[in-house]
Amino acid sequence: MKWTSWLGAAVLLGLVSFVVWSSFRIAGVRCETCIEFEGRRACRAVEGANEEETLTAARTNACALIASGVTQTMACQRTPPASSSCRAE
């Protein structure tokens, strides 16, 4: 093998290693949110980079279980959570 092939393989291995390593460090905050909407309740826990994004994702996931259709989903996502808690990971 030529030295350029070895260099290309090393660079590729380094890039793959970085992607795998960085994917394990994504969570900084873990939030659990419970939503009550039209007599139904769903709770979801999500991990994310910051509290605002994580709460939004948890609300979206919970509403996906209890709302059907675009109109109900939008109304559910505007509903204040029944309970919500976050902690740093």
C-alpha cells in the first residue's frame, strides 16, 4: 500500500472516532414532562443539550402519544405541562 492510502485510512479512522465519541456526549440535561390533554395523560423523559430544547422535545413526544391530527397536536403542545422536572447529567 502507498503511504497516501495509509494517510487516508488514518484520517478516516480519526474522523469516525470523533463522530462516535461526540455522540456519547450529547446529553447535558434530562427532563421529564407530563401533559394532560382532553382527559388523557402522557409522560416522557428526554435528554438534550439545554433545558429549553429538552423540555420542548419532551412535550412534543408526550403530545405525539395523546393527540391525533395537526390541530390537536398544536393545541396539545400549547398546553402547559401538568408536571415537569429537569436535572443536569
